[in-house]
Amino acid sequence: RSRGLGDVYKRQSWTYPSVVSLLTGRYPLEHGISYLDQVLGDTVPMLQQTLQTAGIRTGCIAENTFFAEHYKLNRGFDEYRYILPGHAQGKERGSDAMTQAAINFLDAHKNDRFFLYLHYFPPHAPYAEGNPNAQSITTDPIEAIPPVDDAMHRAEVGLAPMSREGVNHLRARYDENIFYADAHVRRLLEAMREMGFGADTAIIICSDHGEEFGEHGHLGHSDPPYETLIHVPFILVRGAEPTGPGTRSARVARLIDLFPTICGWLRIEAPDGLAGSSLIEPAQNTRGILNFAQSQSTHPIEAYVWQRYKLIRDSAGARIEVYDLEQDPRETCNLVDLRPVLADYLLAEALAWRAAKTSTMQTDAERVELDHEATETLKALGYL
């Protein structure tokens, strides 16, 4: 039986700090990673280290540039493989090699207690060649912009404007890459069924960020943390072949909750100081701030999420937005001028919460010098 969490949030609108939050159970304000040239300090415990110490076999296979060796996310993994993805248009993804490596790991450790973290690159821009689903979805009968045109890539990473037809093609390419990622998950689950993995194996499928296609005047995901970027899928399955209908939970969940949740499943004591809480335990906080996220920029734009309301502010305090997520889930009506008392109250609570988190920051994040290859890869992804 599968379970979907109704409201699942991530910490950042881009990959690197979001993954660090998942693996540390902490907000970026606590682990200190917010920029491309930072590396997590050794004093912050990570999920895989906790499991490894408890005798769990740990593995990581990833085709995202933030798992390259210089980012040092490999500590605590017994087996670690970084597969260079096709970041440029015209280059194939590394997903085939990644899925096969995952199947090999599962076959080798099917009789062990293990934790395997997989990080697929699709459906991330630029949308490279090698996808069997390419151009299988159309939203306009006229190919106004070829799907691998350089102008489209420049627009999708925010370097140039794009026409309505171009945005439609871009969205279609994104959906095709979702199908491509789904095919690899299907292949992996089929292999697990053949190997006999049952209900004692938990499978979690989630995402590190969403994507914008002009909903708030932006393309990509290095933008203000609107719901399109930080409200992500979360599926939990017990066994590779679940039985019975799935269920959908209304509980708010966050990627920082995975650390204590996985420890709870494996009956391992989680370290103190985690911001996340176990999803197999009753929810503790349903009234205060339930989630925090921020964008990628020198002066990040922050989002604070309550059960119903959401506040967005820039770090200088010059920009304030308030939305009622129950009545306005697409965030189209800013309530700051319509409900100023509510806006002032939420802002005061957000600033107090932020001050409490930063006062307990436990990090010795280091700066890392990015070489030419790393810099060019980040440029291809639109991060520089």
C-alpha cells in the first residue's frame, strides 16, 4: 500500500541546500549551506553516518553535479557513485547507468539491512537528447521553437525572454522528462520484485524542487519560493509490489522529516537537534510555522508557511507578500494591503522564529574553490 503526503515541502527552491537539508534533518539556517561554493562542516551529523554507525549498509548513486567529490556529501556512504549527467543539450543523460548501478547494489545487499539514496537528474533543464519520450507531448501544432534550440535553453535558465509557444514547448519537454524518470523508477521496482523485496522494504519517492513555467513571471527554479517550487511530491511505499488502494494524508510533511522517520523505521536513535520530526509519530506542531524555504541569490527571498497562510519576504525586508493557501493555492492575491494586521502578525512571528533558528546554528560550513569544469557545469544548469 502506498501513501501520499498531501502537503510536502522542501527547504530551498534549488538542489544543493535542499539535499543537505534532507540528509541532515536541518533547515538551511541551521546547517549553513546556501551558496554554490560552500561545503557542509564535519560537525553536522548526516543521515547516512547515523545509519552506518548503527551497522546499516549505506549507498548513494547520483547523477547531479552537487554530488561531485568536492561537495563532500559522500561521507558516511559505504558505496558512493557519482555519474556525470549530460548537462548540455545534445548529450545523453546518465540515468541508464544509474539505474543499473542501483539494481546491482540491491542484488548485492538484498539480504542486508541497507539504505540506498538515488538522485536522478531528470526532469531537470537543459532537456538533453537520449529521451525515448522526446516530442511525444505537444501543446501547439506548430514547432515555433525546436526543443533543443539554444534560445530555449537561454530562456529556461532565465537569460532571455520566451514566447508563449516557447513556454508551451518547454513545459512539454519537462513532462516528457518526467515520463523518462518514471520509466527508470518502473525498471527499478520491477527488478526489486524479481529479487523478492517485500513489505519490509520502504521506498520513498520525492523531489528536491519544483519548476516554474511563467506562473509568477519566472522560468526555472532559482526564483522566489512560491508553491510551484517548494511544494513537491512525496510517495511512501512498503514493498516493491504494494497491495490495496493507496491513501493520501492531509498532514504537512517536509524533507527534513525523512532523517528521523528513516531512523524510526530502522529502530535507530536519531541524534539530538534535528529540526524534522518522524512521520510515523503523531504531528507535534499544527499551529505555528510548519515550513521555511528560501531562494538562491546573494540576498535570498524567504518563505514561511503556516497551516493556512504563507509569508514571503526578502532578507532586507523591502518585499512582503502574504497568501491564503486554502483560498488562493496559486498565490495570485497578495493580502498585505487587504489584511495589514494579519501581515504584521505573521511577519513578527516569522522574524522571531528566524532569530531562534539562527541563534542555534550548528555549522562550520567551509568555502570550496570551484574549478573550471565545475563552474561550466553550473553555468549550463543556470546557477551561474
